[in-house]
Amino acid sequence: MLLEPSYFKADFFKILSNPVRIQILDTLRQGEQNVNYIAQWLEIDASSISQQLGVLRRLNLVTSRKQGNYVFYSIRDPAIFRVLDAALEVFNNHLVEVREALEKMK
């Protein structure tokens, strides 16, 4: 079966529609991390983090490796950070426009 880019993009953005998944990806900017570290950093239950990491792993956005009793996760393709950074830039541009509109209303 041929992979269709538009279907991949749709699935990709569906995966990114969850704020916890985005927070997890941003946490992995620091490098490889285990579930407990991510859960503690984000102040979210470890079982919720594990569930969301499973979703990210199914779309091949993260990789995992087991070391003893711990599973460590890392980003498969650092290009994901460019996507997240672009989304943040769009958000910031929107805030600037909103601020300017509010200033004009004063």
C-alpha cells in the first residue's frame, strides 16, 4: 500500500491535537527521558503519560528502548520540533494581532 502524504498529514495533526502529547514532545527536546521523569516534569499521572507515549509511538514520532525496569523515549525525527515551533510562531503572531486590535479599541 502506498502512503499518501495528505493522509499522513491528517493523522499527524490529529495526533498533535492533544495538548499533553505536545507537552511530551516538548519535554523530549531535552533528550531521551523515561515516563517517570516526563510525568514528574509535566505534573501528570505516569499512566496517562504512558498512554500518550503509546499513541506517539504508533505514529512513529517517538522511539523507545528498555533499560532494566525503565523505558526511555526519544524523538524519532527532530523535524517535529520545527513543526511545533512553526505552530508557536503562528500563535504568537495571532496574539500580536489581538493585542493591536485591543489597543485600537481603547
